[in-house]
Amino acid sequence: MRTFDKAIVTCAVTGAIHVPTMSPHLPITPDEIVEEAVGAAEAGASILHLHVRDPETGEPTSDLELFREVAERVKDRCDAIVQPTTGGAPTMTVEERTAVVPELEPEMASCNMGSINFGLYPILDAFEEFKYEWETEYLEGTRDLIFPNSFESLETILPMFESHGTKPELECYDVGHLYNAKHFVDRGILETPIHIQFVMGIHGGISADHDHLLHLVDTAEKLFGDEFSFSVIGAGRMQMALGTTAVSMGGHARVGLEDSLYIRKGELAESNVQQVEKMVDLTTEVTGREIASPDEVRSFLDLKGQENVAF
């Protein structure tokens, strides 16, 4: 894989997995998302992965006006890389999810590399009552839902990234997604070097297990040699453990309330900042690696820079 002495910490601020009932600290409104994002950047996150939600109900949305508002306000207050999602929520269409790229022309955006079952319905068993009516329907609906990222859609999405100068972060939920990426590299649709985000622990994808992480990295090395870098999401309780393993291997880590609502077993995180600070401390204390600044990450990933975005 590509070597980089410093470690990249990404913060996924709110996501579309957790519902408001699960934590009072989940950012909902633009004000809350912006404050959490800026705080995470100040704590050491060089990439800010952003979703938006309905300010009244907390339901995930693809509203481009909300994306623009949040992106502009975050950019005005810090120099972190603003990385909007094109994953959105598993209930959205591909067109809804990806419209943010031509709208904002960001430096970087997530790009999901394959279709999976995406089951959020087990959350229903953890709560007797939910704050909003949409939450139960949303969670139950994932029992019979496929998160679609077909070859045909990727044939459209990847050139769209290229035409707007946006670097795709390849979200790989399982080993087969790496082979999907290799397919598009071989066809000349996806340029190397690539940056991969291993998404581990989603119900329907590969589990959040250290052995699986080693297998994913080994497979990526066989497919891409020294033409890839990687980061890891350990969804749920494995967030910090897998993040620490990743940075120990020369990779990078993502934390944030999108991926886990906890700071330690049985204790809800009060903010994204708490999780970023913990990941920074683990990285520097356990591995001895320094944390990369946004401009260092821009250079490493060959991003176009804030001055070339459309927000």
C-alpha cells in the first residue's frame, strides 16, 4: 500500500444509521452538525464526512440546500476536507444520493462500491418506544431492503466524480467490493492511486473483526500493490479497536457518531469531539504516528483544494 508517515483521522458526524431515540447527542440540525464538525476538526480530524437530516424530525435527507448550508458553514470556519456522502441512506435512490457531487463539486466524496443487504432492523429490539413515528418504519423497512450500488450505476457515478474533480473514497463493505474496484481500474474508469474505506460491522457486510481487516488489506495489496491507501470504520463497539489496528498497520481511521454512539462500553459519547480526541490519543500513544493536517492529506490524496469547490 501507499505509505504515509502521518495518520489521517476522519470524523463521520451524524450519518443515516442511528435514529434520534438512540442518543440525545446525535447531531440533527444544521447548527448542531456544523458545530460538531468544526469541533471534530479542531480535535484533529482532517476529513469531515457529512450527512444531513430533517431539522424537525432527524430523518436522513438528501436535501441539497441543507448540504450546501452545512458545507459552506463548515468551510468558512475550518480548513478540514469536507466530504459529503453519496451513500445517503439505504432507502434513497442512487440519483438522490449522488446529486451532491455535481451540486457542490467537493474535493472528495464517499462512493459505495457494491450492493449489500443493509439491516438496521435489529435496533428495534433495543427500545420499547421511539421518539418519532418515522423511526420504526425506517428501521423495519431495512428487513427487506438491498442497498443498491450496481455496476451500471457505478459506470455513471465514477465518471461523474472525475468530471467534477472530486476524489472518490471507495466504501468497501466486503471483500467482493475490492474486486469491483479492480474491475473499474482495469477498464480505465477508476484512476489509481485509490483511497479505500473499509466499512466493517454493518449487518449485511463483513463483520468488524481483526482477522477480516487483515484479509481485506492483504486482498487490496494483491489487487492494487502500492496504488492504494486505506482507512477503517469499525461500526459499533469495534470502532476504537479496529481504528487502532488500522493505524498500527500504516492505515488510517474513521470515528464519529455515524459509526458508533459510544465512547466506551455502556457510556454514550457526548460529542464527536470525544471520539476524535480518543482516536488521536490512541494513534499517538500506541503507534507513535503524528496526526496529518488537512493540507498534508490534500497533498497525499492529490485533492484539488478548497478553492476549487462549488460552495
